[in-house]
Amino acid sequence: MSIETSIGHPEMDYAEHNRTYAGFLTLAKAAIGAMVVLLVGMFVFLV
């Protein structure tokens, strides 16, 4: 079975997929920012 990806698949909700991916990227950026703040805080207060 082959699915033509250039026109999309009728059962795929692409708008919801894009919204979920955007949310994942936002969460990943927030997590990276929190790690940076944590590491800087550890450097300042523990060293």
C-alpha cells in the first residue's frame, strides 16, 4: 500500500498535527531555558 504524501492523506488531520508539533517545540524550548537557568543558578550558588 502506498500513500501519496504530496497531496496528503484524507484521514490525516494536518492542522492538528501542526498544532501539536508547535506545542512540542514550545515545550522543548521552555525545558531548555529552564535547564540553562538551573545550571547558571548552580554555578552561581554552589561554586
